Amino acid sequence: MVLGLALIVAFAAAGIASAAVSTDSSQLRSGVTVGGILEHERAFQAIADANDDNRASGTPGFDASAAYVAGKLRAAGYNVSVQPFTFPFFQELAPTTFSQTAPAAKTYTDGTDFSIMEYSGSGNVVDAAVVPTNDMQIPPGPTASSSNSGCEASDFARASETEDQVALVQRGTCTFGEKAANAEAAGYDAVIIFNEGQEGRTEVLNGTLGGPGVEIPVIGTTFAVGEELYNAPGARVSISTSTLSQNRQTSNVIAESATGRSDRVAFAGAHLDSVPEGPGINDNGSGSATILEVAEEMSEAGIKPRNKVRFAFWGAEESGLLGAEHYVSQLTARQQKNIAVYLNFDMVGSPNYGRFIYDGDGSATPDAGPNGSAVAEKVFEDYFASQNLATLPTAFDGRSDYGPFIAAGIPAGGLFTGAEDVKTAEEAALFGGLAGVAFDPCYHSPCDSFTPVEDGADAETYAALEGNLNRQALDEMSDAVAHSVLTFAQTTSAVNGTEKGNGTPSSNFEYKGSQFQK
């Protein structure tokens, strides 16, 4: 076993870092097995089975998952800490319904015409009058966020005290939470917030109120639905929601090697929570089980890393990256600088998988990571090239737990095997699998489990898979995870050219917070 070889890093004249990887990770990769990963995955499934079929943060299923992971890491000799934090919990307890009752009867489709707002309250409003607010712009204004509809209390006429009324509000300058709170304060029984109408602002409005507090139903709709109700004389609607919206406590599990330089930390993370709708065996049992297997096998092999290795299992990612956000917010500037690189693994076993690498240098996607992220990207690229496996770049779009790290200027990288997007014919030719089918057909669904067909998935798609997991994907990705972690654990070089720990976004990336709020 060769553990002393370093990551060779060469810097171009322009100051952009690149890497030629020379670390021999073969022994560690041999120790990291699909069988070991699936052992952890089946433990996650058993936990979900015993806890309302999910492992969402703020539930007993997550707490049991965290206890399982912490126990395994302590047994492997890591220094383990559990970092508690409070977060806003939201769950839709029953399907939301929305229909127009006058001037014509019309039932709207969830996901196509409307969507419940995160942190909406519960309620059942029947045949209620629709009351538009002031400051509507129909047709829409020339630029986005030009409508001030619902942003001031004076935009709302006082609601009737004798019959149900629903406020109709247009997306615009202020947050959805402010609009909803103003409507509730004016006495309305529900709120419809419709998209603003400019190019890129016509589709279903999936948004958040920012946290618990509003007790009435709040839904977002397409611009077309809002325009229809605005222009319909005497429009009336029915809306029914059943939700749980409250502050709860959850945690991050952090494990660190006993040896290694503390000023050059190699950091690997994956979110541990599922959505409330399912067990989360791919999203993100696959990432959590993989880095847990890598941590155990590093210990089993007796590897003494030159640089400290840190593993994180994040809570409340599905509520808006809140675990990673909380963790980064608690770091001092020095602690931020001590992180050489953060590697993120969110969904690495997708059934119809692709091999995607975060585009650290921004050469193929709109946003580059902080300086030094190109080094992480190159480590993955070189590794997959050495295995004759094709890859494609994926954007640093802030969609997973790397977001708060790159917002703080910490170099990052990672892997992803695809979610709800549909695999193209070109991607199928590159990676295999089924064109015209989502990378993960069970994304955020009950069938993200070991029994996907029984839980509602298409039987043909899942004929040769390990539940909602692809063994080949797990095999290829876990080897890449092991190689990258060991590479940065053993390097004698810093990830140079970085601007870390400065508390500001780097390159073109701007962290916009945990959820879509405006």
C-alpha cells in the first residue's frame, strides 16, 4: 500500500490550479465494497420501516439514522460530535386540492397548475370569493420583480367576517412570507400567489414562506391561473390543505480522524435526511452509506492520514441545506481556512445513473467554484479517465450541501448520478441506461426504497436493480469517493490559489439562501 505519495499540483500562469493525481488508492478501493454500502443502506431502510417509512429531519427516523451513523464511526475510532440545531419543519399530511367553483367549475392539477407553499398552514376553504390585491400588473411589467402586489398591508381590503374569502396576490418585489402574512392579518382565509408573468416567470410557483407562522392555506400557481382568476368576474374557489409546520430540533453528525494536520482538513459530506415522502435510499442514503463505508475502511486499513479527514452527515438538507448552513455559520474565519477542500456526495446510486462531476472551474457551466475547486474537479476527472469511464460536468447551482461552503469561499467538489431530470439519448450513449427516463424515477417519492415496484415504481425500469439503487453506479462512484478522500488526506500540498474563509462568495457564485422565497 502506497500512502506517502502526494497529490501533484501544477499551477498555470493565470493562477488557475490543476492536479495530476498520483495517490495509490487501490487498497482502499478494494476495501470499499458495494456489499458494505448496502449493509448500511439496509439499516437505513429498516429504520424507515420502523418510523413511518421515512428518515426526515425532525422525526424519529432521522434520529435513529444519526445514532446508527455515530455508533459506527465511534466504533471505527473517529472523534465524533453531534451538532444539534433548530430548524423549520414542514410536512404535507394530505394532498392539497384546488378548484374554481365560479364562474365555471374547474379542477386544477397539483404540480401543473399549482403547488402548496412550503410552511403553508392548514385549512378547508369552500366556494370562497377571490379578492385581488392592489398593485397587480396584468399584463405583467417589463421586468421581473416589478409587481408590488401584497407587499403592504394597505394592498388588502379588509376581508369579510361572514364568508370565506381568498386573497389573490402576484409574485413580485417582496417575499412570499410577507405577502401571506399581510393577507392573514387582513382576515383572509387562504392565499393564492401566482407567478409574475415575464419570460421565465410563468410556470407553477414552487416557493416557501420562509418558516412556520402563517396558519392559513397558501398555494402558488402559474401566471395563467392567476390571470384567469383575475379576469373572471365573480371568481370563486375551493382550497384544502393539511400540513404540519413547526420548529423542531435535528442534528449534524461530524466525525474526524485522530491524526493528521488540522490546518489542511480533507472534508467529505453527505446529507443523512430523507424527504418525508419516503425512506431516501438513493437520496441520500447512497451518499451517506458510501462515505460511512469509506470512513470505516480507512480505519480498517490502518491509514494514518497526513491531513485530518472529516466526515459530515448533514441534517435538514431537504429543508434547504440547513445543516450545512448551520455548520458553516458556526466556523471562525480560521476554521474556514483550515478546510483544504469540501467534497459533497448527494445521490451516487441513481438507478438510471450518469457520472457527473461538479464543474469546479466553471468551464462548461455558468458558475465556477471558489479558487481551488478546479483541483477537486481535476482529481475526479483524472481518476475516471484512468478507469476509462466517461463523465460530464454538472453545475455549482447551490442545490446541495456544498452551497454554504462555496459561499464562504471554501474550495469544493463532488459527484452526482442524477435526480429527476430525464436522461437524453446522448447521455444514454455515454453512460448506458434508458433514454427518456429520469436518472432517478423515484426521486423524492415513496419508491426511493428497497421495494420500489411495490411502492409505486414502474416494474420494467426496475427489473435488474437493487431497489432504487444501481450496483454499478455504487461501485464506480464509491471507488471515486475513496480515491478523492485519500488523495486529499495524503497530499503534501495545500490546495493553492484559494481565497478561503473570507465570508464572501467566490467567482460568479452567489449563495441565495436555503429556499425559493421571492
